[in-house]
Amino acid sequence: MIQHYPRHYASARRAFLDGAKGAVTSHEIKARGPDGEALHMDLTVLGPADARQVLVITSGVHGLELFAGSRCQSRLLADADRLPADLKVVLVHAANPWGAAHVRRNNELNVDLCRNFYDTDNPPSRNEDYERVHELLLEAGNNGMEGHEAMAALAGIRSDLGERRYNEAVMGGQYRHRDGFAFGGFAPSESRKVLEPWLLKHTDGAQEVVMLDLHTGLGEHGAATVVSMQQGAALTQAQAWYGARLVAPAQTDAAEFPEVRGHTTPGYERLLLGRSVLSVIVEFGTYAHERVMKALLADHWSEHSGIHPAHQALIKDELLECFSPVSREWIEAVDQAFDTVLTETLTGMQA
Ligand SMILES: [Zn+2]
């Protein structure tokens, strides 16, 4: 049994490489770690190359959310016997290694990868409501008076727009402000340009592709919430597999699940056209939405405010706690939650 889980990029990567016994495809990204070290996206494959069904499990699309997902992948590598012999499993480790190494949600260009998979032939709509909150969001994480005033102004906009529309303004994705919140980028990111050919190559010839993208920070502490951004048959199938665990933002009024632009899910659907694709986000809950948002806003502010490194370290510490709690109970609950979701997935795929 793995006693601890690494909350550090290099240690998480080391565990993954060890688990994969060196059978890894790696891409060194252009950006470097905080100490100038090289950073990699890594991929390993289990099972037959020409399988009819492929299960893809990705971690660290939101950089600092890597650690729980990495642990799930390492545990699966250590327990690969539980997988059906005719299933191919593709594990992608640290889709956003820069964010993992620097303890940030976004990548080196402040791009949220979950807003970067937009259709390049049909760019996403403009987020008009975001224009009202952009300047305020830059200041809201400031723990001085300026931040206090920005938060008060945001609260006014929030009551004006309503909870869900406010969350869509803040989190729904925007493509104008490179220093902004939920920035989807001006172009496909390096990670996307690596992921897409990897996914095409490793699903070539498959009829059915199921994708689990592992995240943290949303939902109940230690529990798994499965989020489907799909519609039609894929959504119906996900509902049958995951039952009450499944949330579909398109079908709920829940404010914490806004609809977003440029999400990976429609990006994968376009990429894998012609195959049956079921793609879900698996969120392991940590703390209350308010606390997580507060930590993200403080980090957002600290990135451009030039504060003292000791102050920034405190902000990073709380941010990391919000996405990878230091808690034996939490990570053991995540182990169980992942095992349940994996069992439901494998059962569904075999039906
Ligand atoms: Zn995430």
C-alpha cells in the first residue's frame, strides 16, 4: 500500500515513471520548473495495442490538481491485474506540468487548459459578463483594502447577475485578457498540441473510447463527482453508469457547475469523430466552494502584484491545500472514490 501521496511535481512524476517501469512516451515542454528543471507530459499504455475499447485516464490538466490524479494512476499501475485483458488503458500524466510544478491551475501562459480546446474553425462566443468582473478579479485576492473593496463590488455584481450567471462570467472562459481569470488562450496550447496526436494515435482502430479526466476541488470532501459535458446517447450512458454521482451542467441549475467555453470534452469529441466517445471529468471534492475560490483569487492576485516571496508562499500553501489536502483520511477517501468510479466504468464498458 502506498502510504503517502506526493504533493510535488517531480515526486509525482517519479512515482508514475517507476509504476510504468520505464515504458513511457514523454514530451518535454518548452517551459521550465521553478528551479530551471525540465518538465514533461508522460504517457503509458496497458493492454493490447489493437483493442476495440480504450480507456484514457488523464491527470493534471489543471496543473496543481495533478497530485490526487497522479496517485490514482500510480495505484492503477500497481494493480493492473484488475483490468480486463482485452482492454487498452492509456494513462496521461501531468497534462499541464508547468502548473503542477509552479502550483498553479493554469499553464505558463496563464491558459486554463479546460478552456483551450475550442473549435479553431468556429471560435467561442465572447464572454460579455466577464468584462464587468475582469479588473475586480485582478484585485479581489489582495488581502488589503483594495481587495476588500473589489470583493464588495463583485458581491454587488453577483447579486445583480444571480449566482449561476455570475459563476459563468467568472469561470465560463474568456479569450481577450491574457492576464485574466479562466483565460482560454489566443491559440491552442503546447499541451493541446501534444495531447491531440497522442489521443489519435492511441485510439486508432478503436470503436469505443472512454475518457476519465481527474480533477480536484469540486464537490464533497473526499467524494467523487462525475461531471459530463456531453449530451444525447453519451450523457444517457454516463447517467446509467454513475447514477447519482453524475452531474450534467447542461441539465442542472446548480450554480457551482456553470457551462464553459473551450472545454476539453467537446474538443475530444471533435478530435475522435467516428468513434463512440464517453468523456467525463472526475472531481474529488476538497473544501467549500467559497474557500477554493478565495484561494484561486489570492493566487491570481499574487501572480501580478509583486508581493514578497514569503507572502506568496503562504498563498501557494493554502492553494495547494485547497486542491491537494494534507490529510491521510482525504487521500484514502479519494482512493476509495476512484476505485468505485473505475469499477463503475469497467462494468459499464463490459455491458
Ligand atoms: Zn480542475
